Amino acid sequence: MTNPVLARFERKDLPAATVAQIDANTAAYRAFAESVLAMAPAGRELSAALTALQEAKFWTNEAVTVGFPAVAEPDTTTTPDESTEQPA
């Protein structure tokens, strides 16, 4: 059984239509970022707005990939022990 938290860190095997949707989302967010850059002078606030836009793009694309399986399942059967730990 795959740990659902660790599975979030694996690459997903996505169908072509999903990849195309992610590409379309990315293009739309980039176009909006270009508009945002023209709306305000450079500064902390503009930087925060662009960071929020990046985060929105990330979560939109993450939502598109929910439900697709990870390519590789993480190995959750091993745990660190004294023989594998690095000396302090």
C-alpha cells in the first residue's frame, strides 16, 4: 500500500489531454502575468501579486492531475537504523 502523502512527491503518468490542459493553463497564467506586470510599478506589492499568481497556477495544475497514479511508488518498507545513519 502506498503512503498517500509520499505519493504526492512522485511524478504522475498523465494522459496527453491532461498535459495539453496543463500547457493551456500555463499559457493563460503567463498571459495574465504579462498584464499584471503592466498594471503596477515594480515593488514589493507587485512581487507579492506575481507570487500569488504563480501559486494559483501551481494549484490549478495540481487540481488537474488529482486522481492520476504516480509513476513510481515510494518504498515505505524501510526505515533508517543505526547502520545507515550518518555520524554527527
